[in-house]
Amino acid sequence: MVDMGDPHAERNMKGLMLYVVFLVVGAALAALISFYVQSQTSAGTSLIVFLTLFFFNFAVSWIATIFIMDGSLNNAWGEQDQLEAERRGRAFMNSRP
């Protein structure tokens, strides 16, 4: 459940929606390409092509979503955000009596 008091809730939802849209478009493209491959070769080859494209689509969609949301891939793994959260947590714990 998304906390509406969270200032990042809208941004997080936008990222999720972008990812889902990319996945749906990629799955449709994988199906169309595999249908074409099936008409040219065999059903077995088409299945291999479809599965390869389908699973590759998850990684490509993730990278595209990060690129659109952040404008670059400099912090793709969230390392800077994690370090900042840890620094704030340590500062909070040290400020307690």
C-alpha cells in the first residue's frame, strides 16, 4: 500500500506504471516477432525466440524505466541513496540521548 503522506509516492507510482507499460509493449513485440519466426521456420524455433525476447524484456524495461525516471544510469543500483539513508540513520542514532 502506498502511503499518501510519502512525498515520493507519486514518483514511485510513475516508475511502476512506466515499467508495466514497457513490459506490455515488449511482450507484444516478442509475440509478433515470434509469430513471424514461426511462419518462416518452426514452432520450436519460435518458442525459443519468444522466451529469449520475453525474459530479455524484463531487463531492458528496467533499464529504460531507470533512464527515464533519473535521466541517467549513474545511480542505477541506488548506492548513493542507500549511503545517504545510512548516514541519516547514524546521525539520528547519535543525536539520541
